[in-house]
Amino acid sequence: MSSERTRAEQGGASGILKSRYRWVTIGTVALIFLSAFESLAVTTVMPVVSDDLDGRSLYAIAFSGPLATGIIGMVWSGLISDRRGPALPLYACVATFTASLVISGTATTMLVFVLGRLVQGLGAGGLIVAIYVVVARMYPERLQPALFAAFAAAWVVPSLVGPFVAGLVAEFISWHWVFLGVVVLVIPALALVVPSLRHVESQVNEDAAPGGAAKLGWSALAALAVLVLAVSGEATGVEWLLAAASITVTLIAVRPLLPAGTLRLQRGLPAVISLRGVAAGAFVATEVYLPFMLTENYGFRPSAAGLVLTVGALSWSIASAVQGRIGERAEHVTFLRVGTVFITIAIVAAFVTAAFDLAPVVTVAGWLFGGAGMGLMMPRMSILMFAYSTPENQGFNSSALNISDVIGGGTALSVTGLLFAAFPEAPLVAVFALAALLAVASVLIAPRGARRIVEPVA
């Protein structure tokens, strides 16, 4: 009987829904789903919000602001998780996220709405770090691939239905309820997690890394630099100088927020953290411009161009589920190697399509590989990060992984935006060339993340 129980607990998706994990699994997946829904839904309703509140001048900050403040939330959540456990930051970040929805949902001016978005970044950024620490402390490594596959699905479903549902709510009720309606769902999702958090170690940990106040200061500086970079604007000489200065300040500011050796691509955990940022930059920089290429160069309708991104999201989810079922039967670094190669194939397909005016099916087929590559590697980067961590630094490392994601994606988008404006004759070729270089770099970095286990001396 005990052997049957053991086999069941090792059964991937069935294991994460066993009685010990069921409610925390459902609760954390629900929280990620709601955060993803809100992140994607706001894209749909922002034009309506901007018109209603006469806030076109603050349109860009409403998007870039939450990414910047998210860095501060991640650092704070990681620091408190390491010192006191993940329960307190989880509760605080859910409360902050909920408050942000109320602020944005009741806003009567664009300034107040943007304030709500900035608060939302704090809550959402810190929430994902706290959830990561819960995963590290509650789930054995054999179940983590299946759990991250569930997290991937929690992101994909909102990408399929979120914009449409948000559009319906804004059209037939009010855009305010796109935010206020989520409030009534967040609390029940948290309630599912609360009983399980009693089993998570939460005593004060004096061995956690010191310097919390300084790290929060660096995170604020990094957030400011990211915000400036995000609103760089046109590709004038001044804008290039401003972007270069912002990137420099960002790298200086994030250095204390990342494991030592991350910026040098040192083997082990630092390589995993750096890979997250490089891969995110390559993927996001391509994804943003695919619909533009298909609509402008090939006459696709916006809905048809959007379906290409949906194809990538579905392949991401399927690949994530596949790696979840494979579990420990393959090395984590194998998924990093294959995933980065897949991403490179996808981006090179987009590049050659733009450069040589190939049939759009080349890009569409390539993006299947792109989504699959991310689905294979993203969960394994998180699991490798856990494997390299101890209870004293799980929060710090979880924060670093997500900060790398934000910095990598945000920096790549800003630079590709400048390239797009600087090369009007072939803007997409320039954009996809940079993304391809980042993808090739990720292929080279991936093997350096291999987990090396030192056997104890007898």
C-alpha cells in the first residue's frame, strides 16, 4: 500500500493534486492566473481608459511603470521570505495587488489610475517571488516540473480569453469592472493557500543575507533606470545617450540584487539567472514585432496576426506540460539546451522572412518552435534555481531570477524600439538581427547552467 502511495506522489500532475498539496496548488495557480489576466486585460482596455480619463500623455507609463516598480516588490518579497518565510510577503503582496485594483478601478483621473498601476507592479512582482519560495519549501523537486507546467497553463489561458473578456466587460459594463471584478476573486484564491502556509517554516532566520535596506535602495534605482529606458522615445543622438546611460545605471544597480558572477556568466546559478534575462530579451523583442510584420508586410488582419502569438502561447503550454511529464528522467540542462536552440530557430525564421521577403508561413512555423522552446526551458530554470538555493537565500535567488526576466525583456524592447526608428529602410531586419544575436548568446550560456552535485565524502 505504501509503495502505491509513493508511486502516486511521484505521478507528476496527479502528485501536485494529492491531499498534501491540493489546495496550495489550486490557490497558487489561481493567483498566477488572476495576475496574468489583469496584466493582459489592461492592454485591451487601455485605449478606453486613456480616452475616458484624458490621459494619453501617461499612456506609456501605465505600461512601463508596473514593470519598474515590480523590481522593488520582488526584492522586498525575497528579503522578507528569507528572513521570516514566504507567508508574510504573500499576504502583503496579495493585499497590495488588491489595493491596486481598487485604486485603478475607482480612478477618475489618469494620474490616479497610473498610481494604481505602479502599486500593482509592487504587489504582482512581490507575489511571484513569494509563490516561488512557497514552491521551494513545500514541493519536492520531483513534483516541481508538473507544478510549473500548471503555472504555464495559468498564463496561457488568460492570453487566450483575457483580452476578449476584458473587451466585453469594458464595452457592455464599464472598464472599471475589469479591475474591480478581479478583487472578488483574489481573496478566495488566497484563502485556498492559507491553511498550507502553516506547514511552511516561518521563524526568524538570522543567517539570511544582510543589507536589506541597501538592496531596497538599489532596487529603487534600478526601477527608475528601467522606467527612463522604457520611455526613451525616438532614435535621436540624445535618446541613444539616454538609453546607454540608463542601461549602465541599471547594470550597476542590479549587481547587488543578483548572485555574484551573474554579469560575468559564471557557471552554475549565475549562468541560470543570466540565461533567464537573455532568453526573455530575445523572445519578447521578437514577439512584439511579429504582428507588425504580418500586418504591414503581408496584409494580415490584426486578428489573424494575433493568432500567430496564440500559436506560440499554445506550443509554450504544451511543451511545458511535456517537460512536466518527463520530470526527472532528463537532466534540467538538457531542456535549457533544447529550449534555447528552439528559440534561435524561431527568431532566425523571423529574421530571414523579413530580410528576404519569404512566405509568412516560415515565421508562423518558426514561432511554434519559439513557444515550445520557452515552455521547455522556463520551468527548468526555476527548478535549477531552487536546486542551487538554500532556505537562507531562496527568496533572494527567486527575486534575482524574476528581476533578470524583467531587465532582460525591458532592455531588449527599449533597444529594439530605438533600432526600429534608426533603420527606417529595414526596421524589422534590424530588430530581428538583435533578437537573433541574443538567442545565439542564450545557446552559448545554457550549458553553463548545468547542475553539478558534489558527493559527500565518506
